[in-house]
Amino acid sequence: MKLLDPTNETKPTLRPRNARPASLDGLTIGLLDISKSRGNLFLDELEAQFAGRGLTVKRYAKPTYAHPASVPLQQQIATECDLVVEALAD
């Protein structure tokens, strides 16, 4: 599998993929809305699905999709969550 870095770097940094957890049980799942149209609807559905399975979900949002998440937001998510789903919509 070849993964592309969406940041459009001329020489992207190679990063190993994190191992997938064996189970979501007991993990906190972060849902990051990048503030593109209808991304929140996708995350609403994911939140309902995860909550229906008894999983802990935390919601976050960037103020605009045009810029990376702020360092404080990245740190907050990294501190509070075990894994993150980021909503992209176009």
C-alpha cells in the first residue's frame, strides 16, 4: 500500500504507520471536524455508531480547513484520545 502525504510537501517525510488496535473497547476516539461542508454530518453518524457500541467519543473542530490544526489542538487531541478520525468532505 502506498500512502500519499496530503500536505503537498516537495519531499514528504516518511512515517511508519501505527499499528491498528486489536479492539476499540476501552479506547477514547477523537472525531476531528476540519470545517468543510457536511463533514460534521459524517462525524455525527460516526459518533452515533461508536456511542451505540458503548465507546467513548470526543469531538474537536478546526476553525477552518485552510490551515493545519493548531499545535494546542493537536496536543489536546493527542493527550485525550487513543485514536482519531478526521472528517474530509468535498
